[in-house]
Amino acid sequence: MRYLPHTKEDIELMLEKTGVPSLKSLFDCIPDKLKTKDELKLPKPLTEWELDEHMDDLTSSINASKKCKYFIGGGSYDHFRPASVNYLISRSEFATAYTPYQPEVSQGTLQGIYEFQTMITELTGMDVATASHYDGGTALAETLLIALNKKKLQKIAVSSLIHPHHREILKTYLYPTGYEIIEIPYNKDGLTDFEQVKNMGDIAGIAVQSPNFFGNIEDLKLARKTCDSKNALFISSFTEGLSLGLLKSPGEFGADLVAGEGQSFGLSKSFGGAGLGLIAGTKKLMRNLPGRLIGKTLDSNGKQGYVLTLATREQHIRREKASSNICSNNGLNAMTAAMYLASVGKTGIREIAQLNHDKAFFLKQELEKVGFKIPFNSEFFNEFVAIAPEGFEAKRKRLEKDKGFYAGIELDKYYPELKNHYLFCATETIKKQDVENLIQEVK
Amino acid sequence: MNSQIGTSGLIFNEPQLWDKSIPGRCGISIPSNDVAKIELSKELTRENVEFPELSEPDVVRHYTRLSQWNFGVDSGMYPLGSCTMKYNPKTNEVQASKQEIAGAHPLIGDDNSQGALKLMYDLQVMLAEITGMHATTVQPAAGAHGELAGMLIIHKYHEKKGRQRSKIIIPDTAHGTNPASATLCGYESIKVSSDENGVLTPEAVAELMDEDTAGIMITNPNTLGLFEKHIKEIADLVHAKGGLVYGDGANMNAIMGYVKPGEIGIDVLHLNLHKTFATPHGGGGPGSGPVVVTKELEPFLPVPIIAKNNDKYVIIEDMPDSIGRMHTFYGHFNVLVKAYSYILSMGAEGLKNVSEYAVLNANYIKESLKGVLNLPYDRPCMHECVFNDKKQAQFHITTMDMAKRLLDLGFHPPTVYFPLVVEGAFMVEPTETESKQTIDEFINAVKTITQEAKENPEILHSAPNITKVTRLDEVQAARKPCLRG
């Protein structure tokens, strides 16, 4: 096997040094009765070339060729990814390093993540951003735990327009410790109905996603006001990070904690993972944040450098008293995001964000022309809800199969009251002609 | 052989991104707008995002220079104990970046994603076979996330039995993630000490195990690199009191093809694909932490699960006893692709060889260095061995000094000061992909350092001497945190 360098002679010399007669005897410290009797039943090993063939064959039944067009988002977005970013992130100095525990030989990862933290604070308008989390949903769960611990309360309010999968994760995380999640209903505009929070009693925080799952931009000013009236922490989340290139940041509205998904920043969709969890907070909450933080410092010669810092919050030091159990995060994806954000820069992020909005608006207009109804009268970023005319579902299925057009996500699975409602999306990868082709098929 | 591999090389200084910014530059090609521009309301939109403005070559040079300040497995031997820093095969990266894998949207449905579902399903089956367990979830995003999933399963199991328990037994050698995961499930961690031989005894566990204890979390081989040979007796007595045995599979690299955790009393176990199954660690992830369970615990696995119905692969979300969802979609799919490719490349015999050579390498290092470094537990080890700095104390040299000096000599240091039960621990895990020749160079480097400790301790105190930066002031970094530029 080409990954294993041991020759017969190496093995003999090494066994001799260890004083063990055979490879098998190295396992004599394991009682015989604990050893397995049979060989592992696995497929016969493949050569590199056979593996290529096998994977070609396997992936031929995934409908995700280059000609596919994505008019869907729902937490995973089709964006252009520059070749330079892919090229840089493949450098094995980044990819094959461990967590930067030895800072003298990890300055690349450390400065890169420090720059990532800086750009995330700028984008979210917050004081501190962590070195990353698994994904948007798990990041959100961690911020809820912070609020509950901080306020020492049992209840927390969560908008019903937070991504349904994220809300499921919240339930999983909060269930064993007995915390109660109260869902805030949505109103006729497809926005969180903050009026309903009034009668909820004491709550540790309010979590709101903007743009919300329907694509609509929430009134975060009202969210902050509602939190103040309840003395609750304001948790703001997002699944489409690019929206922050155009929209006011959660920090500008006074968010205490921000959780988000960073897949839009140069990461492939990859069937939903690995994505990038983002967590940011105010300075006041810095020591409550989960996971790793990189800080700037000086070396013994007074030269600037970077280290992992504030580790006393973390599990390897505090064990059962840690702020979270997270160890590995999604570091390489944070680095990818930093490379992407550095590439798009100040002007690029705004232009791309604006393009997303323009394309989605055009798609909405064209769908309306062929009989789709728009149920919510709110401003949106790159996703919106449309009610389909009769016969659309059959066409939608056929379009996926025949053309590789993914036209909308059925919403009644998540909101049973929304029969025939679809969540549409258009990003900068959608051309006018693509929309016209879709319209041609569905009219 | 005698020429030292560590050298300062040609290292460039490189400022922070924003110090290179020149107004008017952009590093991405912006698609032209072929539809009307629609302005959002003023009160919703922001001022410009203050990001740096850089051209594509600016960005490429920046990150290329940064990368040159990093040490990876591809640069040199990385014997971090408990981290299994083995070679990450390149073909696995190629497979994960195939158009159909990288391009697949997670909500395209079963019919459009058969190949992806088949891959996950087959990986589930192979991981269950390797560990001797019944069912697998590949959803957890990292080892600690798998631990949390596993502990939630134990929590749910007790709830279904009709009475929740309040405590969990955790050995003093455990990773810090173990007690932290238990806390998230509301369990109080009860510490059990290992004996003078570095392993757990049934007696010590029996003293703590009662009917208010949910179970025990065991890492086997443990973090001293020793096999917990009483595991079966311990599992039996935990089961007798109605508890479950959680296995931390971080060290699975030592026992593939020799021991199946499912056959020695483990009920639930997590694996680290970024350790045992050769996916890159990425400077801190993304990893992947699948969880394997016994038949009895299968109903509690997180949703969605990937199943096979006749010839069709399906995503099942409706499992009434499930602990619920752990990840927004199906886990770190592109990491799963790499682990799957690895297992297919290795086969059964290959994986067994992996464990054999990993254990051979560790024992070879143990025997070669025990004359110059103190070895607190002098007995056959598995895939890693733990020394400490006791012999160097007389020269006022610590484990950290030796670790830093190794950087000068061209090696990544072992894990230091863990496990906590060994004072000044120096924990070496070479992995199977290091050759005898490289390991001999490492052994020589450590021997050189122990000689320097006697003759020239100053060079150790000031080490590392040829890296881009010298020892960093971590106290100042924590006292006055500067976390953004």
C-alpha cells in the first residue's frame, strides 16, 4: 500500500529493537478474549485508478452537473467561487496542519484566522468573532446556551422564521437540560410577530433570523426594542452571509450575539457540508463565547505574532465547567471564507450582494407574470415565497430531471399551512436567460 | 543522516490584509448585470463594508506567504499524541472536489442524490463493520460533536427506560471534551483514577457505579497509549447497574482489525474521521465524528438517517425516539467522501496493517528513547507513548523547552502536558505513515536535545531560535485581548 512506507527489512529491524517477535505480538497486551476472531469484511482495496472509476460511476447518479440551475437556497447557496481561492486553500501547509497549538510554526493559520475574525466583526458590526463553529445551526444553538446561562432563566424565544433545521438543532441541544423554547409566530407580512412576545413571561433572549427563512428582511430595530422591554439578550442569525454586503449589520441594531452560516463565502455546497458556523458577540460577552479565539501579541524579541488565547473558557482547560464542548471547529473553511472576502473586498461584496437582490427581484416579477402570487409584502434579499399556479408541482419534478433546473423548495413540509407555497432563490450565478428559460417551461 | 533538517528557509514578512489595501482594487470578476437594478429601502441598507481592496495577485501572494509560516504533515513528522496526524492522501481531495459532489445542493431530494446517499450509506455500513457495532450516523461534525450525539443517545435511553440518571463516570486520563459533553446533557462528571499501571480497574469503577449513574466514558486505548484490558469486566458491571458504556474512539487507529469495540461491551462510540480515516485536519477542522451504536440504541440516532429501501437510498426524518437533528443538513459530507475513499483504498488488510505499523512505530520510539527520557509507565504501548521531563528537571529544562527546541530541528513537537495524570507529559504518536528513516531522525533529534539539556541548556531556554517568531507572550495576549485588526 503506497501510504505505508514499511519494508520487510524495516519491520524486522524495528521489531528487534522493541524485543517483540512479530507484528501480531505487539497486540499481546490485549487479552485474547477481547480480540476479534474474523478479518474485517470490507470491499477489496482499489488502486488509485480503480477508485477514480468507482467514483465516476457513483457520482453519475447525482444530479448536480455544471448545467444545473439553482433557483433554490434554503440555507445553501449557489455562488461563484474564484479559482484563486480553491487553489490557495489546497496548499497543504494550511490543509494538513493541526490546531495551532505551537504558534511559532503556525503563524500562517493564526494570522489567517485573525484576519477572518476581523472581517467577520466588520461584516456583522460586532466587537468579537470566534475562529469558527461547525455550521449556522450549531452556532445558533451555542448562542442560545450563552443567553440561558448568562440570564439564569429557563425560557428563550425563537422566531418561527428561523431555518426549520436550525430550530430542530436548538431543540436537540436544549432538551436534556430542560430549557424551554417558545416559538414566536409570523405575521401576514412574513415577518416575526414581535407583538406575541409581550405575554411570554421572563425570557433569556430572543433569536431572530434576517433575512428570515422566507427571505424577508426582519425589522431588527423592533427586535432590539422588544428585547429591551423584556430585559432579554438579542440574538441575530443569518443563513445567507452575502446579504450583509448590502444590509445593515446586526451590530448596528444592537445585537448582543450573532450566529450565522458562512457557506456563501467561497465554499462549495457539497450536499450541505462542511459549511462554516459563525459566532460573534459584544465585548461584554467575550468570555462567554464558545471555541477558539486568536489574539495578537509579541514574541520574546518584541516581534508581532498571533496565538490561541482566552483558553481558560475551553474544554481542555476547564473540562466540565467549559463554556462549550467544542474542540475542532471548521478552521479551513474559515480560512477559505477569509480568502473569498479578501478577494471580493469592499466594492465586490456590495456589488455581488446587489446582483443577488436584482436577480431575485427579476425572478419574482417574471413568476408573477405567469400566474404565481406573492403572499408576503415585505422586502427581501435573494429569496422570496411564491404561491404556485395549478400544475406546477408536476412541472417542477420534470424540470429537475430533464433540465437540471431546481425551481423552488416546497414550504408545506415545514409550514403545513402553506400549501402550494414555494421558496425561490436567485443568486449572481443566474442569468436573465436562465430565468427566461425557466419561465418558458412553467408557464 | 546527520544533516539536520530544520533550517530557517526563505521566509517573507507579510503585513495584515488591510495594510496592503489600495482603493480601487478588486480580486474577483463581477458578473455584469443583465437585469434592472432594484434599490432596497435606505433604512435597510448599510454603508460600505470596510474590507481591504486587493487584486487577485495581491491575495495569492498574501496567502502563499502565510502558508509558508505553517507546519503541516506534508512538511514533516507531526507526532502529536492523541491527534493521529497521518498522511492525508491526495486522491481523496480529488474525489471530494468532483463536480457532482461539490456542486450538489442539500435539498435536491432523494431521487436527485442517489450516489451521495449510497456513499453515506456504504460508509455507515463499513464503519459499523470496523467497530463491530450495529448502526451508524455520519451526521456529527467533529469528535466532540459525536461525543455530544453519543451522550444525548445515552440520555434518551435512560429517559425511555423511565428514569433519568444524574452522573457519569469519566477516567482521569480522558480528553477534556468528555466531561464538557457530559455537562451539556446535564450529567455530573465523576472522576475515576487509573491504577499504578495506568489503566482502570473494575474495583475502582464498581465503587462509583450505582443506579443513579448513566454510565461510563472510556477511551480505549487510553490517552497513555495503554489498552484498557479490564474493559469487559468494567462494561459488565456498568451494564449490571443499568448503565451504558460510551467509547471515545479517538484512538481507534491502534486497534483496527484486532479489536471491535462492539464485541467488548461498548454501547456507543464516536470515531474521528480526521484522525483514523486520514482526512486532513485543516488547521482545526472541518473534521467529522460519526457515531456507531448497538442495535438497542439505533432508534435514538439523530435524524435524518440515511437508509436503504430495496434498491433505493432514502433520507428518513421521521424517527419518533430520535435525539433530534445535530447538523443543518447531513454532516460534513465532503469529509465523508474522503474517509470513504480512504477505506476503499486500504481494504481490510490495509487497515489492519495501519494499526500494526502505528503500534510498531510507537513501541520503537518508546524503546529507543526510554534511556534519555523518563517513561512513567514502562509497559508495551499501543499507538502512542507518554514520556515526561523528570530526567531533565536537574538541568531546569521542561517539556516545553524540549518541544520548542524540536521546532529548530525540523519536527513538530509531540503533545505536551497532556494527559494530565502525567506531570510534564511528552506524548508521542508517530502514526503508521512515518518511515523508519524519519523516525530515526526524530529519535536522534530528541537525543541531541537531551544532550543539549546537560551541556547547553540556554539553547533550549531560548528555543525556538530559527522560526519566524520566537516564543510568544501568551499571558499578555490573554490579559489584554486583541482579537481583531
